[in-house]
Amino acid sequence: MMSKERVIRAINHEETDKIPVDLGSSFETGIHIYTYHELKKALRATTGSIEMIDMLQSLARVEEDVIDKFNIDVIPLPGIYDALGIRYGVGLKKWTMPRGITCNVSKDFNPIKLRDGSYMIKRGGNTFISPNNGFYFDPVELALHDAESIMDIEKKFSFDEYSKEEIEFYKRETSILMNTDKTVLADIFINFEIEYYFGYEKALMNLIDNKKMMVDFIERLTDMYIRRFTQFKEAVGNSVDILLVAKDLGNQNGPNINPKLVREIFIPYMKKYVSYVKENSDYYVMLHSCGSIYEFIPDIIDCGFDILNPVQINAKNMDPEKLKKEYGKYLCFWGGGVDTQKVLPFGFEKDVREQVRKNAKILSKDGGYVFNPVHNIQANVPVNNIIAAFDEINRFSLS
């Protein structure tokens, strides 16, 4: 069975020859560049050059030899910008990470080195800093943190459609993928994360004391995403199989926003966008939503999402058996394969293999499962544990 067929059949809860596998298809299913560097050495994957494709999280592009060694079924159609606003499709250059690893980065990545050894990036009114010897860029000031009205927002945030240059980028990227036998996932920054635009505390406060502005913003954002999707679909056609939408609804112990507000402010617009995509394409739509989101799964299904990621199995009420029993016939669970907070980074190889087998047995019953660790694999994770996880899922028998 070819990769694309395998994944599509899994999404549709149909029989497959093995459990489909993902690593690196999006900015939510990737691997930190430090760990990827060590993984390549352990796998003796010597071809190619390591490329960092998301500067915010320091994620590496998963290369073809690693895709082959891990039997990965999904590849990305990346967005033209990462979360820092770094642009792709403008060529690559060499960059040396704090630990001495040399990698390729976009020529648009030009951080300022500060006196304390940290790096700073300013883009569109946003400021991000990576501490000296740090692993990521952290937001320290966001453009809309002081916005009080939609007019304030319009001064700093563009709701424009894609430019001709941006559309040409997607056409070029798609042409590379035309004859692939892999499933193609488009992560083009369809992001309902208001925290990303306003800052976490201010965003949540605004939902209470400046609700009209937030509703206006989300409505404008949704309309922009719809207009851009029309352009995107015209540019890439049927070369894409899955479209990713992001909105974190939970923390470790429960919803991170009052459920009443979520259903009043976010769910209607997420449903509007998903409905438009479904009406105007054959794409499956994935929701990336971290944490304990059990409370919202009926809403997620009602929105029309086909796939739920990352399935944070160690969060409250996110037990795989419970999720599969109650919602397994409505959603494809993409992730939940092995816990990336404790088991993968701190467990023994036998612990990793045991959890992979246990979760695979539960989540793959009657289809509807694609293996991926719970969110991105972070820095300093033992590569032997990573190899064990992917070896175990590829050995797993569905019979």
C-alpha cells in the first residue's frame, strides 16, 4: 500500500496494511534541530544538509533519507512564512547555532546579536529574543498588545490577500510535490491563536473587557483566511491532501478559556472556515489543539474537523481509551503515540516501546489513527528513544 492511500484510508477509518507514520509534516509534528542533528548521526544518514524551517521553535526539515528509514508517510507543503515572519523561497544561507551546529536557514533570517549573547528579531511590530545558548525564540513584545479597537489593529496588522509573489511561492513548492506518493499536509499558518497576536495575558483579558474588538478581529481574520484559501486552492489544486488549522483550547488540567467564551467567540468562526474549505475542496482538515480539550471535542466534530492533533494523552481527561471509545468513529487521532513530556525524553527504551504498543493498540482499532509523538520532539531527547518509538510503530501488527 502506498503512503498516500495508507493515510487517506486511516483518516476514513478503513483498513490499512500498517499504521501510518508522521514526523515533520508540520510545525506541530516536528523535531528540534539539535535532536535532529544527533538523530542523523545515529541513523548514519549522511546525505543532505540540515535546514532549520521554523525559527521560533528551531525545527529541522526532515530529509528524505530519514523519511525512508522511519517509513514516514506524510510530507509538508510549508507556509511562505514561519511564526516569526521569516520568509521562505528567497534562498538559503549558512547559520551556526549556539552549540556549534551549522545548518541552512532562509536568507530572510537576520537576527541581531545582543551584548549578552542573545539574539533578537523585530518583525511587524513584534519582538522575539532567543537567550544566550537558548533553544527557541520567545515573544517579548507583540504588535497588538496595546490595541484598544479594530482601528488600532488595522494600523499594525494587514488583512490583505496573498500577493502574486506569495502565490508563485506556493505554485513552485507544489510543483516539487506533484508526483509524490506521500500524503501532503499544508501548514500555511491558519491560526486562531489570539495569544500569538496580543500576548497571552492581554489576549485573555481582552476576551472579557474588550470582547467586541476581539470578535471583530477574529471575524476579519476568518474572512482573510477564506479569501486566501481561494487563492491557495487555485494555486495548488489537488496536490494537497490535508490542511492544518491551529487553536490551542486547553492546558494541562482543562480548558484555558472559559468554554462559554470559546463557543461564543471561536467555534462559530472556526466552523465558518472549515465549512468553506470543505465546500470548495476535497481536503481533509486537521485541528491542532494542545492540552486537555475533552470538553470541546463535540464542538470540534461539529465544526467539521476530520483530524485531531496532537492528542495530549498525559493531560487531564485525555486518556486514549476514553477518547477512542467516545469519539473514535468521528475523528482521526493524529499523534498521542508517545508522551513527549516524560516518557520520550526521560524514560528508558523499554518504556517508550511499551507506550507506543499500548497506544497503537487502542487508537488504531477500526482505523482512524496516524502515529506521531505528542507534539514536537524537543532538544536533548535521547535519540535511542526516538529510534525505538519509530521502530516499534513500524513493527506493530494490526492483526
